[in-house]
Amino acid sequence: MILKLLPFIFIGILILEFYVYQAVKNLTKNKKIKLGYWLLNLTLYFIIIYLFITYDKNTRDPRHMQWLFSLFVIFLIPKILVSCILLIGDLFRLVEFIFKKSKTQSAKFPSRRKFISASALALGGLLSYSFIDGIVWGKYRHFIRRLKIKIPNLPKNFKGYKVVQISDVHSGSFAHPEKLQHAIDMINEQKPDLLLFTGDMVNAYAEEFEPFVQLFSQLKAKDGKLAILGNHDYGGYGKFNSKYEHDQNVPKLIRLEEQAGFKVLRNEHQIIQRGAEQLYIIGVENWGLPPFPQYGDLDKAVEGIPHSAAKILMSHDPTHFDEKVKTHPSNIALTLSGHTHGMQFGLDLKNIKWSPVQYKYPKWADLYESNGKMLYVNRGFGVIGYPGRVGVNPEITVFELY
């Protein structure tokens, strides 16, 4: 498939480079700068091609693909932005040339072209820097999101109960577990009553979590730590040497998570007891729209739970909420999900929230309400693919129930 697209990719890159080089030409006549520009570009293209043709699909080391993703977003995406700005400028000039054929207007073209070129390259450079910042620092900028959530029929003993949610660790994307120590400390500083992990502890292989067991063992919560599986935890994105090895991947991951102190819920529930009162935590396996697996069985998970009981559901994929949960007769007040990561890119401000992922997942980050039920989508703890975060920082969510 990729081989068939190569001619189109090559033509697209030529057009892209033509436009960006026009901006460079508009700003300088220095031959050494122009030569340096092409030498840098040819070197980077050589590295990208080398990484692409030497990629081993069977490798379990993510660094090769991370380098490929990183160079793509740092080097090519900013050029697309530059080209779009220059193209818009060219279209405006074309319109002016057709409808305002005056010497005064024509005289303005070179200076305006220079300004547009400088602005486009500056914005492209800023975007490139933001991608670099996201790799080096952004993926470690964990923040605390605090919410007070009203749970219908919540027993008095659970008023003020503190639940911490994390999601999408993707431990295989981190080469140095110790760099996440600050995030572990942030969680413990919240002194949670209960810690909930909503899936994707690994990218594909259970062994990815082995170096992180000791780190996540440090997490403390008065009433324990509960977890569910996400789509990546089933090993569907990995290459295994045998069916037996594949079949042992999930049991191995569960054992490792148990060593770190988590109890993994697989279409079942856990009762949290305070005196004679109960809070029900429900955990389903992954349920997502195709091509994501639909292993979640909500009917099985809620068996034996009183209809009027206070309930919180852990379900990795937020599409489960709209497709099944909000109309389910079990009457679940709050669903906690992850999965989207906020695409690790976007604007996540107080009054402005945007990410490309919202065109696939309308409920992609923060709190939503529908049919009198609530869904919270965590922005994720880790990264996958592009090994960084730009504008959408990794999240630790603290819920206070009332």
C-alpha cells in the first residue's frame, strides 16, 4: 500500500519543498545560507528514509519508531504550515493582481511577500520548537485536575471521598522510569482514598511494565488500587513468536500489575466498604467501536449490584459511554475513561479546548453529561507514537465525591 503511494508522496514533498524554499529565497540572497538549508534538508530526509527502510516490524524497542515520528512532526508538519500560509498569500496576491492592476499595488508585492515569508517561517519554527519541547519536557508536565462530583445516593460515609484517576501510562514509551518519579509523588501527595487506573499500561507487551513495577508499587491509597485493561494491553499491536506467547501476554501483565499493588477488574465489580455503607466500583474490559476490541460485558460486571447503589464505572474507551453505558438499566452515575490522550496535541485552555482527536472522539477530554449520566475522559499519563505532548499535558485527576 505504501509503495503504491510513494509517487504521490514524492510529488507532495517536492511541492512542499518548492514553497518553503521560496520563503527562504524571499528573505536572503546569501548563497551559503541557501546551501546550508539544502544540506540540512537532504541530511534529514536521508535519516527519515534510513529509519523507514530499516524499521523491523518485529522489534519490541519503540525508539526506532519514536525517532521516525519525532522527525516527521518536527521537520515536516511545520513545513506544511509554512506552505499553507504562503499559498494563502499567493491566492490573495493573485486576486489583487486580477482585480487591482495598478503600479501602486504591484510595488507592494515584494515587501508583502517578504513579510509573509518571514511570518510563515517564524510560525513554522515556533511549531517545530514546540514539538521538540513536547518530547524533552512536555511529556513530563503532569498536572492535577480537581473536580467535585455529585453521585446520586452516595452514602454519608463517602461524602468527601477522594478518588484519583490515571490512565494510558504506555510504559513502553519511557526509557527511564525514574523520570516519572515526580508524577508518582504528585499522586501520593493527594492522599487518595482510592486509586483507579483506566487502561493501557503498556503499548503491546507485558514485559514493558517490568521496569515500572517498583515505581508504581510506591502509589498509596487507603482503600487500594484498581485497574482495567485498555485496547493496547491485549497485545494486538505486537508481534509474538507464537500463539502461546500471545495468549500469555495478558495474564503476565495482570501478574505484574498485581505485583505493583493493583487489582485488575475484568467485567466485575469491587465493593468499597465504609462501616455499613458501600460504594461500587465497576471495571469492564475494553469496549470500543471497530477496529477496537469489544470485550467489555457491562451486564456481567453489574450482576448483583442494587439498582439504587452509588456506582462508578471504569471503561477505557469513551465511545462505550454513548453506545452502551448512558442508556444501560444499571443506572451508572459516573464513567471514567481515557484512550484519546487528547491526541497529545492541541489547545487545552480554560475557555478554549481543541484537538484534532475531537473529530473522531467528540468526548475527548474532561467532563461530559448526557441522559443525566456523567463521563470523564482523562488526558492520559503517558505517550505513544509521537513521544511528546504539545498543549495537552499528561493528567492526574482528583475527584471529590459528594
